[in-house]
Amino acid sequence: DATENFPETPRYQASVSQHVFRFFDSAMHFRPAELNVLLREIPAKPSARRLFFTVVVACRRRLRKSWQQTPLAKLFTLEDEWSLLKLRAQVTRTREAIRKRGLLLHDAFLKFDYSRTGMLSLPEVYGAFEWLRIPVTPEEVLFFVRSVSADDHVSYADFMELLCPPAEEEEGWQDLFAAEADEGGDEAAAPPGGGAPVAVKRQLSRVTPKGGGELVRLAQQRDREEEREEAEFRRQLRLIEDARAERDKEMVVSSDFSWLRKTRLEGKPPFLVTRHACFYDCTRGREGEERGLPTGLESRGKARYARQGEARVPCLKLPSLSFLVCRVPFSKNGGGDHLNAFTLTMHVKVLDEFPEHVYSTAGWDSWSKLQEGDAEAQLCVQAAHDGGGLLYAHDCFGDAAAPQLRLAEWSSVSASVDLNQGVMHTYIDGQLAATVKGAQLSRDGQHACKRRLALFWDKEADYNPGAFVYVRSVAVHSLALDAEQVRKEHAVLHQLLVEDAIASTPSFMQQPLTASHAEAPFANTRAVRRKLTALVRRGFDLGTEAWRLLQAHGEASLKSFQQRLEPSQVELLGKWRIRSAGGAVEPRDESTPPFGETL
């Protein structure tokens, strides 16, 4: 702190703050002195520290590294700073005892390895302490080994790393050489890299193990305690995850999906990723260009942004044989290796011919190959006799009253997949269209999302120059939405469609259209156009009345008429022209009364 007269932070207090915040930041590499600070300043059981760290790491969008092979592992195995001090004392005493015996660490390991397995078992470690004349109990032997390794043995690498740390390696060699010189060795020893030491003789004998039965019983007892601690840890972690999942589900249930509007804010990108959903807005690009696609949404073919229909709503235009690839930022759920519970929602409009395939989970490129027996598409459309489109999968259709897709009409389509339950529900404009069940809907099967989805991909489709698919948005949720949640989402998509249709009208007509929509919501874009036509016709009728009043020179009537006009009607009066009985505009010039003047 640079504030004047601010007292300087004590060194230890600053160290505590720094390393505790590093632990909170999910750091895993600490020096021994820094671990000692953490053990002292986090007075909790090792399982509680591990539970906290696991929950914090799960909240981060980073590669989840394993802490088992990092120095942080000691924080989750040692009780407190005194346990670390005890371990360091045992290590120091063992190193000094080996040095006094005139052994290199390598030779000491070979001497202690009675079974010649390359690892020191519990009885061999106990025998080594006995041979080094270090008085220890079986409990201390087990503590020493379990502090080094999760198994009941010490590997050669662990032995060398523990007894000869890099920072003290040179010092250990120098102590050994000095001891050899003091004992009057014939030849001076040399450190590693300078040749094999001469004064230090390799020991061919081996140390006999000790206390095998008692150590095995202690290890088994400790294993049972650790199993109980692990089971309690898993139980608490499961409770936390279940509570979080319940809160997330409650938030989704109570949500009105108004967060979909965030992509419309000034300066915001055309995509949005939340904890449980990704939303791709296909209405933000420049007309006639492909640039500006939301990050995570790829087009395969000649996709272009367009203004569709009389309402001229913005959307992405996909001609025949073109399709989209949607990247899903969620890896797995439902206890499997892939996304086994998800909901795909699209806002689309189809012209001339329905695409046979709606979405596919694999098959469109070499990175997403189809497995044997998998279908090319997991959701399909079949044209009905009345001109509608029926959603189906694996020959499972809805009933006769199920809603259908309609050509040249905007529709919201959702597929809610729950492979743990083996079911998929499809919806059209907030209404249930079909329920699909079958052996194909299995965990990690063909219906599981493997980080990407292909929309409207059909390998066997024929080119149709008049067939187009218009897409306004794509959303993927990492959970299976129920009927009420889908209805709310579709309602927001319809609201955005109407708002875009209103925004595509002349600016002076947007205010009366918005007011009309608030009073009686428009059912579709055609309703917006009909209302716009009615407002324009009313404005031109007022123009005829204004012309008649002007010809009559009634100032009072004109003043009263003017006060009744709305801003949009004033704009329309400026565009009014005299028309014949057939509706054609009559030519006017300076020679015709009122001699070139207009309203």
C-alpha cells in the first residue's frame, strides 16, 4: 500500500496472505516452507481441505490437473504443521544416519531392498531404521511411508527425492566427503559426474526386514480408516453437487429466458455461453455476407445473412445441401463420457421442401465418424399429406393431434434428450410433438452429444434450387428441459421475432406497432404486416381528409384536425398523393391547383 504512513506488512503476515490466496486460486506447486504456512493457517482436517479444493477447481474453466503428483498432496494427507515437522525430522535423521554409515543414497537403497524388487516395503523400511539405529515404532514407520507414497512401499525415485532434495544435494555430498576425509580415507571421494567415489565402498549385504505381521495389520487398519474417510468425502461432495444441481435446475425452471436478449445489447457478441447453455444469434450479420457468424457456429456451404419475407426479419439463409455445425462447450454429464442430457432449440423457417434431417451427432466429417448401426440423423422430418412436417426419430411419430411444421412459417423446434431415462421429447412452438423411446437412446450411444452437432446435414439429399432453410437462432442446454421450460424459451424466441419484424418497418411506424403489440400481441410476422398496412391506409385516409379541409379553407377545422394527428400520421401525410378512383397517383404540376403545393 502506497498510502502515506501506512505501516509495512509483517513478513510472515504477507506470506500467509499470498500463499492462502494462491491455494484459493487452485495453485498446486508450493515449497516446503510455503506448505508449512498453509498447514498452520488452514486448521482443518485433510479431507475438509481436499473437499474445499475440489469444489473450487470444479468451478474453474481450466484444464483440471491432478494434484496427486504435486507438492499440494501433502496438504491433503498431513494433519498439521507438526506432522510436516515430524516428517522432516525423520528425513534429516535418516540422511545423517546413512551418511555416518559411509553410504551413498543409491547404495543404501540397494542395501535396504532385501527383496530386490526396486521398492522398499514396510518391513524393509522398519528393518532399515533398526539397522541405522533409529528408534521408531511401527506407527511411525507407517506414517513415514504413507507420507511419501499412497502405497505401502517407497520407490527408488521417492527415496532419492525425499532424502536428497535438489536444494540440499550439494551440501549432502560435501558433508559426506568431509566425513570420509576425517576418517582418514585412502582416496578422496568425488561427487556425481566426477567419477565413482573411491573411499565409499558398495555394500553387498542386505538388511533383514522386521515387523511384517504387525505392520500389515496397522496398514490394513489404516486402509479401513481411509476408506471411511473417502466414503465420507464422496458423500459430502455428492451432497454439494446435488444441491448445486438443484439450485441450477430451480433457476432454469424459474427463468423466463430473458437472458437470450443479451446478444442484442450494443457491443455484445452474437453468442452467449452460460453455465448450462450456449446461444447463437444468427440475426446480427450483414445482409448478403457470411461474415459475422457467431463464434462456435460454422457453415458448410453457401450460407448468407438475409432479410426474409415481407417482414424482412434478419436471419441466416441456407440453400440446398448447405448445413451448420454447432460446437457445444459442454463435455459430459449423466454419468457418461459424453453429453447424455441436453436440449437443442432452433428457430427456423423452411421454403419449398422440408429437409429430411434436423440434427446429427456424427458422420459429417472425418472427426465425427458414424459407428456401426448408428443413424445418420437423430431427429428427422417427414412431409405430411396436408403439407405439414412431422418430427420423428427411429420411426416414432407423435399422435394425430401433434403440432406440425409449416412451410413458409417461422417455427421454434426443440429436442429434449435424456439418455439416462432413455427418452427424447420433441416440441414445436412450445407444444409437445412426439415422445421417442427405444434402445437407441442409451447412455453414450448415438444420441449422446460429442461436443458438436450438425444441423440439416443430409448425405443423400438431392439439390433443389428452390429449397431454403432460414435460421434465426440455435441454443444448446446441458440439461433436458421440461415442457414448461421449453414453452417459456419458445415464447421468448417468438417475442424476438416480432420485435425484429417491427424494427424492420420505417422508424416512424415502430412506435404505434409496438403499442399495438403491447395491447394485443401479434401472432406472427404476417399480423405485423397486416397492422402496418392498416395504419398506412388510415394515414392516407387522413391525407384525403386534410386535402378536403385545405380546399375548404376551414381554419378551425384544420386546427382541430391537426391536434388529433399522431407523429406517425404526420409522417404519412407528408407522403400522401392525390389518387384516382382506381388508386393511381394523379399527376400534379405548377399549373394545377394548388399550383405545386403538397401536404
